[in-house]
Amino acid sequence: MTRVPQHLALIMDGNGRWATGKGRPRWMGHARGAHTAREVVSYCAQRGVEQLTLYAFSSDNWKRPADEVGFLFDLFASHLERQLDKLLKHGIRLSVIGRRDRLPRGLCDAIEATEARTAHGQRMHLRVAVDYSSRTAMQEAFTMGEGRGEGRSDVRSDVLPNANILPPVDLVLRTGGERRLSDFLLWESAYAELAFLDVNFPDLSTADLDAVFADYAKRERRYGAVPAPAEVSAPTTPAILAPR
């Protein structure tokens, strides 16, 4: 079976462009993207991905029109409620990373309820990044580390569980044709493999994921080391020279 990343980080880009390209309002792209996200979560759990982190709303996305931001939050809250039973059935734990002080109270309540109900899921840990900035998360981790006497270089998630520092990412996948990380899991992706697809997120298929996983499985991850030398068998003495 094809090796899959233990921790997949997915930048779900291209919802708005998908809708615009079809002459539809941007909110329809987000609605379609939510449907695709459900399929991606289900398929990744099926394939054996242990941790999946979805980039749903960056801290810079507050620059978007207020009605679009409001629609995104309402959409997320409604999907949390509708997908709870499915998460529980399939053993998927859900966590939300990022700031919560700027989110609507109703959305925060839905997040907290879903996190509590799914806390014992063992099959896959699904994280959704909302109002998230990797630079802010690292700044908070450094500050907390100094306060705990851990030093600036120590931002391990086991030492600083509230700093939004996650386990290392194996593969970052971005849809939508852009080639950048956009302030997403910068620390955790230090040695991550990168994959970029020109397909907009609503059109992302399981076949696309299969192709990305197949390419990932071919990559040699050395983490700065050199490849182990191949074992060389001792040369055999040609029969014509063998002692008699």
C-alpha cells in the first residue's frame, strides 16, 4: 500500500476563484468547498492519515468583506453540528487552532462542544485552523517559553500545549495554483514535503489525493543527513582465477 503522510497540512485555496470562474457568487464556492472538505476528511481517515490540519481562515482573511467573513463563520458552525455524529462514528477527534477572542460566541460554543464530544477519537486527529497565524503562534510560544524558563528555542507542544504548536508536518498540500505557505504552520513545516496543485479546492478529488500520496511515497526524506550507503556484496573470484 502507498505510504501516506502521518501529518498532512492542507491549504484549501481557490473556493472564491472556483465560483467566479463559473459566474457564481463567492459564497457558493465556499459552500462547495465545505462539501469537498468533508470528503477529504473521510478519505484521509480511510487511507490512514493520522493527523490532518486544514487551513480554513487565516488572520489575514479579516481583510475580506464582512458579509463573506460572516458567511464563512456561519457555514463552519453549521457543519460542526451536522458532522458531529459522523466524527464520532469514525473515531475522528476535532480540534480548532487559532484565536477565538474575535470569533462569534455561537461559533465558539459549537467549537467547544464538538471538541469535548470528540476528544476520545483515536483514528485521526483533525485540526481546523481558524483566525490562525503561524507567526503569532510562534511569538506566543516564545513568550510562554521564557515565562516557564524553557528558553526561546524550546517550543515543543508537550511543554507548551496552549501555544498552537503542533507535531511536525510531513506534507503540505496547497490547491488553487498558488505556490506559497501563507503563514501556515511555518515552524511545524520546517522539513515538510511540499505539493502544489493547480486545481481549485472545490474540484479536489480523491484521485488527486492518490496522486499526491503516490508522489510523496517516492520522496526520500533525509532531514539534512546523507543517504545510507547501499550495501555492496563482496566481489566473487572469477572461476578462471580461482585456486585449484
